Amino acid sequence: MKIAQLTPSLSNAGGGVSKVVIELASNLKNNTDVFIHLFSSDKPCLNEVHIQHHFSKPHGPKSFSFSNELTSQLLNFSPDLIHLHGIWMYHQLASFLWQKKTNKAVIISPHGMLDSWAIQNSKWKKWLISKLFANRSLQAANCIHALCEAEYLAIRNYGITAPVCIIPNAVDLPKASSYQQAPWNQNNKKTCLYLGRIHPKKGLINLINAWDKKLLENWQLIIAGWSENDHEQEIKDLIKSRSLQTEIILIGAVFDKDKQAAYQNADAFILPSYSEGLPMTILEAWSYKLPVLMTEACNLPEGFENNCAIKIAPSTSSIEKGLNELASMSPQELNSMGEKSFKLVKERFTWTSVSSTFHSVYKWCINGKNIPDCVRLN
């Protein structure tokens, strides 16, 4: 079967979604019956993964990524199925038009873009796009992919009646490699790491306001990531206003070996987010045996159930309470939580099982036989 993985961005700027698309494609191509191509509006960060890629130069507003090349590229490839990652942009319209023209199968992965917080963000733009094509595209899909139970409910609450498959994100477990000392890890303090987009929905303002340098005198906060909507300057101004320049350090975006070093030099990980699909960074942190502080919006209740995470709400007071709980934990307690985290990822969130499940959903969407257990029709 010929599969087109379609997404606006496959570069590092695409964050966790880019990594998911590339890792899923690289694992799916191990199936002898799968012929897979990638389509995006930028150049991919494929590294050693060799997958055919089609680049369609965007025109107009970057937030929409219109390209008159994409439709012809899809028709030339003539896939049996399109797997669309992300919505509200031209790629969704292109997949919808292709489906109407060919009557072939489409799976859509919203990646958290239909939860209530995300819907309210840029509300009027999304309302307009929903009326123009997005809602019809979602309803016409052969299957919608939800990352977790909470996203399934968000999809249904939005009014979509198409079948939904529930399949989580996954990670590759870290390979054995030498430890890399990070330049910011030289003051003998424990490190709490945030890694990801510097965006208002991530709750970083609340995190900085919650940071108490007296109660957390043995800890430092490292913020790694790239800015969106100039939010980084707002973060820097707040850090300065609270005189936390030596306690909270922004190190910029990190990738590949630098990203690995960030996890290796951390003692805990935090994601105080208002809205997520299913964050790759949490799974990555667990794979590095890190205790995690996260909100329920991260949609990983397994972390709380298996004592791999401290539950916080996206508010200053709740984050402060969670940080104080972290600071009070002994080295043995931190290590125990980290070992449980690694065990959870290894058992439930690796690409071997996830790609196999997607493979069965693809076959069902194409031939209509043998509905997988992960699919819900109602």
C-alpha cells in the first residue's frame, strides 16, 4: 500500500509533531507491503532516515502554508491513503480535495488541535477555516486519530462522528552513549528542565512566578526551546524583574546531541502546560529516567497512576506546591520515580507496538476489513 504522510512542517521548527511523523514513517517502512512518502512545506530533519520527501514551497501567510504544488504532487504519487498530521492549514484542504477527487482513504491526526484551549487560541481564524473546509474534511475522514482518551472526548465534543482510533505517541529508547557535561551544569545544583516551544500555552509565566529561590536553593531551572510570537522576550523580562537570572537560564533551542545532553544533565522535567496532544518531551524525559511534573492537560494519566509524575495545575500556586514536593524528595525517591518512568515507556510507548497498530488501521481504512481494536465507531 502507498501511504502519504502529510504535514506542514518536518523541520525542527515543527517540534514534536515533526519527530512523530518521521519516526512513524521510518518504522512503517519496515513493513514489506508499505511504500511511504513524506510531504511538507519545508525541508525535513531526516538525519539517517532515508524516506522519499516532497517539498512544496509555501506562499502567502506562513500560518496557512498555501502551495499550488502540493495537489499535483499528491496526484502524481497517487497514494492509497493520506495520513494528515495537523489541521487548520492548507495541507488539510489539499488532502480533502484529493479525497473528493479520488475517493481514497484519509486519516487525520489533529495532535491536540481540537481540545478546548486550542480551539479558543486564534479563535476567529479557526472559525473561518472550519466553515470553509476544516469541518467537512474532518467529517469525511475515514478515521480520526486520537492520542489518548481525553483527545477522543475532545473530538466527539467538537461534533465529529467519523471513526476514531486511539493510539499514543512513542519514542525510541536512548541508545548507550557517553555522558556529555552541559556548560550550564557547573554549580552543583540539581536541574529541573523544560524543553519545547516557548509559547503561552506551555505555562512558563506561571512556572517562573512559582520559582522560589529560597525554597529551591539547591535547584536551577533550565528552559530549552525556540520562541513563538516573541514570547521569549516576555519570559526574559519576567526573569529579570524577579531577579532570577542565576536560577533560571534560557539556553535556546537544542537538537540531536545537545538535546540528549540536556536530558542527561537534568534531574527532573517539568511541563506546566494548558493544552497538549500527547507531548513527546514527557515520553523522552521518562526514557531518560527523569521524574516529571506535569498537568492533566498533558494527557498521560498513566504517569500519575504509576508514580512517574507529580501532578500540577497550570497555576502559580499549584506549580509552586509541586516544585516544593520535588525539592523535598530524597535522591532515592527521585531515582525510584525515574526507574518507574523508564519501565512505563518501555512497556507502553515504543515505536514497535505503535507503528504496528497504525499499520492495521491503514489496512482497515483501505480495504474495510478486520476493524482494529483501537478503533471506536461511536
